[in-house]
Amino acid sequence: MELNDLLFEMISSSATDLHLVAGRQPYLRIDGVLQGHDGEAPVLQRETVLELAEEFFGFELEESGEPFPLAYTNSIKRHGRRFRGTVLINDMSASLIVRLIPKDVPPLEKLGVPPEFLKILELSRGMVVIAGASGSGKTTTLYSLADEINRRHQVCICILEDGDGIELTPAKALVHQVSYHPLDGAAEAYHHAMLTDADVIVGFIEDGHDLMAAIKCVETGHLVIANYHAATVEEALERLADSAMAFTNGEDRLADALAVCVSQKLAPREGGGRRAVLEVLWCDEDAKAVIRGEEPLEKVAELLKRKGNLAREE
């Protein structure tokens, strides 16, 4: 089994992710769904996964200076495309997960986002959370939104780059990039972004420290657009509020900062393929009451049906 062949298969099948796990056949994520290999694809042995990981990263893992367990992330270019790989190794198992970085930023009109979402382009301050599960296309939506701002507004955009970043075509905006290691979190990168004289900060929220750093950016006058791993708006609000609780006045600060929460999933498209389906919740006083714990989470379903918001179609 050759690494180049697997990476080429990702491109040809429009897969976003490749999973190589000891004891299993290779899996691809296509249209948001994990799919096993058809035919006689071999079950991967631990040694095979280690060999493929060593080829991806360009060094022998035993000589990396890192004792097991090991988690390591890096990017490479093959077949004219960029891939980000993460290797996870302990004494019992070994995994290599590879993500294909999108080549271009699709325009928002191609994504078919609804009018309730497009109102984000009118914001100059606040926090926008774009949530979704793995493979839901939320990162594509994030960069499409950033590029639309880039084409419309003469502002400074700072993009926090964790290896998945896409270069925006020069337009009206000035675009800076702050690189950080995904295993270290984005909190420090948000701090550096504030030093760039940014108007808009595009990033990611993985934990409470990332969240509070993003909120601090909002409190200092920035528009923050961030991805977050949650399947629905209700789940996103619950988990964000839980993370904020660990910090002084965290829930109040989150409620004051959050302007809109969006969740995205992929649904079957008539005629084949998948399409993005969104929920959009603009955070009025009732939504802020949910974040503060003054109203039950179950109220989110009602709020999504109000004018200006968007409930996900069944």
C-alpha cells in the first residue's frame, strides 16, 4: 500500500479525510460520511500504519525524540495539493488521519447560504460561531464567509492558521495569517491577532481557553468568526456555556459577545451528492438568557423558528 496512491484516491473521490487505523481497512470521508474501501482492501497492520506515517512526516518515529504515546501533526504537498496529517500512537494502537485541504474558496452564492446567514456580512463587531460535525463543510463555509468580506470591505482580516488554512485572493481587504500548532490551541494566536490591527479575526474554538481568548477579542472591538465542533445550535450553546462557566463571569461575557450561532450539516442532494443545511440563531435577549442559564436549552428550538432566524428543515 503506497501513500501517494492513497492521497491520489482522496483527490479523485473528493474525500475530505482519510483514516488509517491498525486493525481496520482504510476509510475515506466522502460527503460527510465515513466509507470503507470496496473490494479486497487489506486490513492495516500496525507496522504498515507506522511506515505510512513515517513517509508522510519524513522521519522515523522511533527516532523523533518523542516517547510513546505520541501525537504529531504536520502538512505536506503531493499531487499539487496540500494535506494535513495527524498521527496517534501508543503501545496498543496506531492511527494516521489525513485531511485534504481545499484548493479554492467557493463563493457564498455557490454554497447556497440563506438570507438569514448573509446578514453576518453587515456585522462589524461580535462573535460568529459556525458549528458542525466532522465533515460537515463548516471550514469551507468559514473561509467562504471570510473571502466574501475580503471582496466587499476594505478591512484588515487576520486568519488563525492551524494547517487547514486557505489563501485568500487579494481583493479589498488586507489579510494576515497567524500560524499555531493545533495541539497547542488557538488562545495565544488570538492574542497575536489583536496585535495586527485586525478588524476581523477568523479562527477556531476547541476549548475554554480558545473561547475566552475569542471573547476578549470581541470585547476589544473585533469581529470574530470561529468554527466550533457541535452538531446543532442547541448543542453549541450548551457546550460553549459549559466551557465559559470555568471562568469568572464567563457565561455573561459569552452572552454579551455572541452575535450569531450557526450550525451546518450535509444532507442528500436530489440527483446525488450532498448539500449544506443550516440552522441560524441570532442572539437576542431571549437567546442570551439561554446562555446564562436563565431559560432552558429546550427554548432554542422555539427561538430558531422566529423571524430572522432559521430552523433546520426536517
